[in-house]
Amino acid sequence: AVDNKIIKFSPMDKVQFIKVKRKPKDNISDSDFTTLIKVLDVTKYYEYRNYVVIQLIMDTGMRLSECLSLTIDDIDVVRKTVFLSAEVTKGKKDRYVFYSNHMSVLLNRWIRYKDSIQPNDLLFPTQRTNGLVTPSNFERNFRGYLKRAKITKNITPHTLRNNFGRRFLLNGGDIFMLSKILGHSSVTVTEKAYLDITTEDIRKSYQRFSPLENMNK
């Protein structure tokens, strides 16, 4: 009506819009993570598999669906690199993620074990059907592990991905690089995803990057 010059002022001009407070995501602490992985029984095939998956997501920031779709050929054990093809990524683009020396030991050990039981191309196959583990099945097991560990926080496999990003930034990682690793469509998406970094997180991180502290080392 204002645009059509029927009325001079809009009654909405005086309305104050309520700012929706963003609810912070639950973070998984070092102790939570250690407690979680310790409750898995690695003498059982599927729990050993899930034990490795949980740590791989935490170490690389992959999505659960991407991780469960991996084949042996996607893993470069020399360069400690994982190739994610456009067929399995949310953004429909190829990308690479990287894993640590610690994860390299766990992954190489898993591959040897897996090949002795299920010698097929999948990195994390089911034991009986020799096929893909579905995300819903994994998530159901994951909730069971949380109960077993007596962790009451709202933690999901996606929380592991979020925590990878948070820790990457707080350890001095570049947000542009993080955006590439996570496979976001733009850096803006990454920035919005990590608005939850708390003042306490920033305070702890700052102490490592203070110009004066570093000059006096």
C-alpha cells in the first residue's frame, strides 16, 4: 500500500522485530569424547567399525553419509588424504579432507582387520550383508553409545563435524580453508555455522595469539 501511495506510512514502521537468540550447539569436550569411544566394544566387528567412523569424522569434519560411503580407493594412506566424490557430497562437488598421524594408525589397523573379514571395496561395510551402513542405523547405535557412556548432552554424529570446525578455528585454522574442507557452498555459510563460538573459547584462544605474549617468548 505504501508503494502504491495509498497510505503515506506503514503501520509496520513502528513495530520492533524481536531478535531471535541463536541457541548454541552442544559441544563435545575432550573428556566426553574419550568417555564415548571407551564404551564401544572393539572386539565386536560393528562396534569396532563404528569406533573408527566416530574418530574419523571428528578428525576430518566429514558428514556421516560421506564417511559411510567411502571405498578403499578413496583413501590415500601415504598422503593421509580422503577423496570425496561429487556423487556422495551434499554440494555435488569433489573435495578432499585430511587426517592425522593418530588417525592413520587407527585407519590402517582397521583396513587390515576389515579385509580379513569383508574383503570388498567399501571401507566400512556391514558384516552380514557386505553392504553400506545407513546413516539412520549408525545414528541409532550412536544414541545407544551415549546412553552407555551416561552422556546426556544432545550430541549426534553431526556434532562431531561441528566440533571439528570449532576446534579447527580455535587452533588458528583459516575460515576459508575450513569452508573448503567442510564442503560449504560459501564462506558465509561457514561463518554463520560458527557463530556459536563462546567468549570463553575466544578468551582461551586469544592467549595463544596475543602479540605481546609472542614478542616476549
